[in-house]
Amino acid sequence: MRFDDDLSQIASALQQENPGWVVMWASWRRKFCAFSREALTASLIVEAASPERLGVLMRQVEAEIHNARIRGAQETGQQSC
């Protein structure tokens, strides 16, 4: 399908722009999916119907991870990036 091919190319471009994520077009769900590459205790997956919304969700997750690391470092008295 040409439509799915176009959306797969958009997912590929998002993948290149976001190296901390594995991004794909899930044709069976009609959504973009992103899997975080962060070393976490649980898998982190976000999905959205548009690439713009997926980008927003990925930024939100990255901010939450960053904030959690800061809180954890403060609790243990360590410095965090």
C-alpha cells in the first residue's frame, strides 16, 4: 500500500531524529509507535495517530525520565546529568 509506505518513511525519519527511540508505523493499529531505548525496569512504549503527537509524547517521557533521575540522585546524594 502506498499510504503505508509513506507513513513507514515518516516513521523512519522520526527514528533518525530520535536516536533514543525505536520508531515504527504500526499499520495494523493505524498508529505510530515508539519504544524507548532507555535502560528501565519496564518497557516504555508510546503511540499516536500523528507523527507530531508522537514527538510530543516522546518529549514528555524523556522529561519524566530526566526528572526521575534527578529525584533519585537527590535522594541518594549523587549528582545527575
